[in-house]
Amino acid sequence: MHITILTYGSRGDIQPFVALGVELMRSGHTVRLAVPALFEGFVTAQGLEFAALSGDPQALLRSDAGQDLLKAGSNVLKFLQSFGELVRSDLPGVLRDSVTACVGTDLIIATGFTFWGLEISEAMGIPCVFTNVNVLSATREFAIPSAPPGLSLPFGLNPLIYPLSLIPFWQLYRSPINEWRKAEFGLPPLGILDEPIQRLQKTGMPFLYGISPSVIPKPKDWANHLHMTGYWYLDQPNFEAPSQWMDFLNAGEPPIYIGFGSMAERDTTELTEIVLGALAKSGERGLLLSGWGGLKQTDLPDTVLKVESAPHDWLLPRMKAVIHHGGAGTTAAALRSGRPSMAVPFFGDQPFWGNKIEQLGVGARALPRLELSIESLSDRIQQLSNNAKLRSNSQALGDRIQAETGTKTAVEIIHASL
């Protein structure tokens, strides 16, 4: 069977679906990944077919609207305004390329970022499965992860938060989606309330969430077609680290990992000063991963190493603790590593995952980017480094997650659904 996976976003957004594609390939299928062009080498190196989607999500984050998005924090109106500008820039080309990528395929796997896979599925008569690494299906047990931090309604009313959160996002997409539906397929326009995730769920198609049930157990009020499969990891067991890295790791205590993924600020001067000041104040060594602009190794003390990229499965277990932006993929890697962690959330679902780390007893309370300082970060680093309970809880959760088989479970569900 030929399968096309449509997804979009940064490297962290793409990688879980590459892992899913690899597992489907091992099961005998031919798998095409339709993603932005900058990820072509990453996709083809795994033996998967590649189809290019327009746009460069990393360049978008570096744009004025992208930088405004990073600074939005919990300001919902500012977030929606900035996100809307980003959506309008590349969406028409992405929609056109998505249709091309699905020609001749037998199954479409859509994601939260590519919900229009349903439109293509219906118009072209191709079965579709929905997948995501963040919860979008309503439950009484907790609010949607993209809701303002701490928001929860009493009396089992949390399901109301889901459409109230998703419908405003739908309005950002609705006009270009309707223009595309009419031009490409001759379909009638969708209304203000025709939010796609709710429409998808009404079809009864399988929803596969690449999330560990050890982190979020499947809600008791979910229907049978909603699944929590376990995380989708893409490991690199044969990775060989440069000698410089090994020399640094062997030169002293395990360092503190600090990396904020695709949350690249144009000017990293302030952020660098905070991070280096906090490491010095706490007396810990540090390893900085990506997103540090023009920062050179020669700008750093001997107790800090800068690395452009490294496999999380190799790197994070060698750390003392992990500090990251709270993206779903990086959170999954941190929890699996068995090391205490904490999030420095910028926007969106990141505060949810930061709070989840604290709730699970495997890390420190999240520290929003706008509240980051040398003192606040130093305090968190010392807590992560010296709290024995956090260390034991983190290792226990990491062991449980490592025993799960998320991609295999997902493939089994896909096979059963067909």
C-alpha cells in the first residue's frame, strides 16, 4: 500500500511523523512524506519518498510576524494576529502542493497542521487517518493544551474549551481554504462553525495521538476511535559523537542541557547572557543546543559547549538535567531520557507541557520566556541538580516510556482500521 503523510512545521514537528513513516515502511508499505523542502535530506535519508510543500517555517519564525509570535506569551489576541499573518503567507501554495502529493496514494495521514487532508480525502476518494502529537479531542479531564495556562472549567465543562479555542484558529484558515475547495474541487464553502477537527471526529475516522499513556492516560470519556499510542521516536543507535563532544562530557560532571528548538530569537544576546549567568551562578556546566544565532564556541567559557544538532536519544541521557522550550516533541524526548527537566515556554501548547512536567513530579515549575532571568533560571537549575526525588521520579517515568512501542501500536491501529 502507498501511504502519504501530510505534515508541516519545524524539525520537532516533522520528526515524529518521519518515525511513524519509517515504521510503516518496515511493515511493507511505501511511504511518502509531504513536508517543507528544507527537510528533503532528512526524509530521504530514512528511505522515505519525499514531496515538497511550499514555504519555509524556520524563515517564517524569523520574520516580523514570527518574532511577534515568540513574544506573544499568553496574550491570545496578539498570538492570533501574528499566527494569522504567518498562515496567510504560505497556505495557498501548501494546499496546492498537498493535493499533488496525494495523487496516486492509497491512504492519507493528516495531522493537526494539515487538517485539509480530509478535504483531499473526500474529494479524491482516498481513506484518511488523523494523527497528532498534541490533544485536540475534547475531554472533561483537562482543557485543550493550547488554552491559556491553568485554564480549567468545573462541573465537567472542559469540553466547551475545545471549540472555543479551535474556532478562532479556524477563522484564520477559512477564507483561503474555501477558495481552494472551490477552485480545486468545486466544493461549497465551509461556515464559521465548521471547525475541521470537530468535523473530522464526526466521521469516526481513527485519531492517533503520538503521546505516552504514562504521561497522559487515555481519557475515560473518549470514544473508541481515539487512541493514545505512545510517543513516536526516531532513534539513531549508530550515532558517533565528535571527539570534542566526548572530551567535554568526560571532563567533569554531566552538564545541563539548554535548548529552545525552533524558538529562534533574532538577537540572542540577552538570552545568552541569562543562560551563561545562570550556569555560572549555579556552578553547573552547560551544553547549548541550536537556536543561538551567531554565538561561537570561542565566546563561551570552558564549562559550556555549543552544539548545532544532536540526536536526543544519544544526548539527553548523558545530561544532568534538560531545560527546553516545552514543545511536544522535545518534552517527549526529555521525559524518555530519565533526566529531570523543565520548560521555558514561549507560546501555544508549551505552557501545558511545562505544567505537565511539574505535575508528574519529574521536573521544576515552568519558567515562561518573559520571566526568564539569571536569578530565576539559576534557582531552577539548582533544583533540578540537587533534588533526589526529581531524579528518581524522572528515571522511573523514563523507564516506563522506554518500554512502550508507540510507532508499532500506531501501525497496528492503522492496519485494523483499514
